[in-house]
Amino acid sequence: MNPRVKKVVPLPDYKLHIEFINGEMRVYDCTDILDFGVFKELQDKNYFQLAKVVDGTVAWPHGQDICPDTLYSDSRPPDYA
């Protein structure tokens, strides 16, 4: 099991700067999910900025969330993102 999310900061270009509970900082690029189902709403940049940590993962007000395992395994250290 990968670490859970401690803090998230939405970045420009649909990226998330994430701090995990183990202290690691990583960047997750959301552009690959923006055309699918409930995630289409994230195309609104103002709405995307409403990302917050809920129960160890990243979520938005209308119920969209991304599995913390996906956030960890598909993200990169900030130097490589």
C-alpha cells in the first residue's frame, strides 16, 4: 500500500503538487483523465483549483477523487514533472 495524501496544491496546467504522509513531495498530471466521465468537470480551471485532501486522497466538491495509490504510482518528483 502506498502512502496517503497529506497536502495538495493545485498547479497550473492541471497538475497537483502533493505531499504524502511519508514526507515525499510529488507532482501528478491530471491531463490524461480530463476527457473521462465525471472528471470532465475538472477542465474548468476554477473548479480544478478546489482540490483538497479528503480521507488521504485528493477530491473535489462534486465527488470526483483519485485513488491515492494512483496518485503515488503515476506521479513524479517535482524535479521531473
